[in-house]
Amino acid sequence: MSAVLVISGGRSSTSTTEKVAEHVLRHVVARGHTAEHLRVRELPARALVAGDPADPAIGRAVEEVAAADGIVLATPIYQAAYSGLLKAFLDLLPQFALSGKSVLPLATGGSLAHVLALDYALRPVIQSLAAGHVVRSTFVLGGHVVTSKDGVTVDDHTAGLLRDAVDDFEWSLSARRQPTTVAHST
């Protein structure tokens, strides 16, 4: 199976984004993949803001991205854009850091007015990092999520959205692992 890295750009351990990211991670693991969760907020702030790839924690995080077959990018939407924490981390990555990788963009927000932030703000950055395949973006409305210290509960509609997103992501991961065959004519 595939190695997946879930990267969350929420500001706190109680953020809806982080809880939804954990929810998705559990679904990915339940399907037989290995998965880790990189919480950008836990990286050293000075090194993150300074863009210091020589910092050991930043270096390990960049290596985790390189080792993953698939990436889930989970972000809250603030002021019609993805989080500055996530942007600071993505700016540290090498130019082709997502080459050959499947990527699932996932966001949480308080209003459907923010849905397009995924495709107009985050997707171009993912593409510039040479992602192999970007799965359809998924937006989770904060009002459809109840968080607790034990995790997250989502309404039936949101559960279906997240299940479909993981299905698409898993399909992308398996498709990328399949060897390509070339037909030869004689």
C-alpha cells in the first residue's frame, strides 16, 4: 500500500481542520495505507518563517514529504485564502517536491463563500510543486462538524463528502502505482 502524509495548517490542537485531518487519516489507515500527520503549527516558528531548511525539524518535515506517495493538505480558510502556516511550509519545499504524488486538498471554513479558495489559491501552488495528480478539492463547512477532545463528528452529508474524497484519493494512489504498459504494433 501507499505511504500518506497528512499536513494540517490549523493554528491549534482544537481546530476543526486538525480534527477533520485526523478523521481523514483514520479512513486512509483503515484502507491499509500507512499515514502520518504533520502539524505545521508544531514546527519551530522562527525556522518556518525564516524559511530555514537547515533546521532539523524542518529538514525532517521536508523528508516526510519526499517519502510520501500521497499528500493530504488540510487547511482552514481565513480571509478567503488558505492558512499562512500552510503557505509558509509549502514555500520551504523544493520546486518539484510533489512530483509523482497524489494530493488531496481539503479545507474547513465557516461559509460556503470560501469554497473557491481551494481551487483559486491552493491548487495553483500544488501545481507549481509539480503534483502528479490533484484530487478534486473538498470543502467542509464548519457548522457541519462537532469537535471534541476525542475527535470529530460530522453530519451525514459531510461524512459522504469525506468518504468520496478518500475514495478518489485512494484511486489516485493505486493508479499511480500501476505500471504503464506500452502497446507495440508489429
